Amino acid sequence: MLGSVVPAAKLLVYRDNLDFFRSLDMLVVAEKTSLLLKSRYGLSNLFMVHTRHGAGDRAIGFDKASAGFDHILCSGEKIRRRLIVDAGVDPDIISIVGYPKFDLVRASGRSHHIERDRPVILYNPHPSPHLSSWYRHGRKVLDFFGRHPERELIFAPHVMLFERPFVLTIDKLTVRRAGTIQNRYLHGDNIHIDLGSRASTDMSYTMAADLYLGDASSQVYEFLLRPRPCIFFNSHGIDWQGDPNFAHWHAGEVISGPAQLQGALDRADKLHQDHYRAVQERMFAESFDLDGRPSSERAADIIAKLGEGHRIKRQRTGVAA
């Protein structure tokens, strides 16, 4: 099933490099298509560790493919619980290690502060057409901030939104065109557009913003490293209450479109202090197990122990490399 939605070029990359993959004792990856090495190309002895991608809630992160790995590293108890319940993963092959990306933020010592007197809003739409606010409402959001220079907007969508002419999603098969950014949004000094620089992924913007405006991106959990107001677009009329795939929408007010944006911005600070801050702190604690030790060290220790155990097992069973 996985192979049926993988681009042919990626299949060829695996096929043309089988000797290399066969030479490995262990493969540590953040994505799932590499499971084809086991299911399609027969490398059943290759020990594969999944580090996962982000700490989000989307169902695709907890599909049955997750159970195909030999071990999984995850950020916190929420992820572990859903891997067991939704994906059918054996609890014994899951290790909670925290979130190594946070190590980079803390090690850099950067404040990520934007030198502006006005509030900074980060708009971070997801690329998936059935989840994203961009296709229906994105340009109206940019127009709104163009009319409101009293606020600074950082438009930094998921890096895949404009990466290709069309956006294809496999969890709910859809294809849409993201289009282009019109010149009118490039003028004025309160809208900053970044479609994929390093700052879009290294938490520069999630640390700099005063408010997060989004839909389904897992970056909101990185934003919650320091609790601040959030607003979410439910651009598709999703019945989200009680749905674990939209648990992040409990971190702020959920609105249906740009017509409600002004009111949501006006009340965001008060709602955050009165209610959402406590919710965000609880959500963060469930998503990230941070014990004071660098998460990267915790993950490296697990990988080293797994590698040694796999080596000993192969020696005992006489399995060739």
C-alpha cells in the first residue's frame, strides 16, 4: 500500500542503492517510505529506527506503517500513547527521548526577537489541501494584514506548500495548486514572506512571534515551548471537538475564516491569560518529555544501545551483514 503512493523516482533511489542499504547495520530515519526497503526489496535484516517528524496530531503520523519499524523514538507520552492505540505499535519498541530540535534553540542563545514596536503574528498554513487554510483563505489573510499595519505579519508556511507546482497528499488523496504570491503583498513594511529559508524550520519564527496563526501544522507545538496566544482556522468546517487529530486546536480560539480574524486578535491576549495558557502548558507536558538532559543525548544513547544489541543478536544467530 505504501509503495503505491510513492513517486517512481523515490522507488528508483532505493532500488539503485540496495547494496549500500544492505551494508548497513542500522538505518535511522524521520520518514516512513524507507520501509519499502523491507516490504518491497527484502532487506528484512536491516534494523530500522524511526525518529518521527515533529510532534503533531495528524492521523498519518499514527498509521499502521509505524509498526513496521524495529524501534521508534518519540518526544513524549502523547505520541507514545497514540502509537500504541492507533498504530498498534508494541510498547516495548518505543522510547521517549524528548525533542532534539529544542537543544539547538537553547544552544544557540539567540533571542529570535524582531525589532518592531508592533505585535508580531506568525501565519503558518499547512500544505495539505483538505486541512490547510491557504487555498480558501490565505490571500484574504494577507490582505487583512495589508490593511492593518499596526501588526507585523510573518508569512512562513510549511516549506512544502510552494515547493512544487502542485501539492499532493496521501493520507486523504488530494491535489491542489498553491499558486503564486502576488506583488502587492511584497510592498509595505509589515508583511514578511518566507517560503522556505532555514528560518522557516529552525524555530526562528516560532520563537519570535507574539501570536501563532495556523491550521494543522505541527509547528504549533514548537511555538508552545513558550506559551503565547494562538488562533486556528477551521477553513473546512471540520467537526474537530474530541478528535485527537485536532488536539492542538485546544491551544487557542478556532475561527472559520478571515471575517472573524479581527475579533479573535482583539481578544487573544485575554483568552490566553484566562484559559489557554494553562491548556497549552498541559498539552506541552504531554507532548514533550524534557528532563533537563539534552534530548539529542538521550536519543543517541538509545540508538547506541540498540545498535550494540542488534550486533550481538546477529553474531549469535549467524546472520550476515
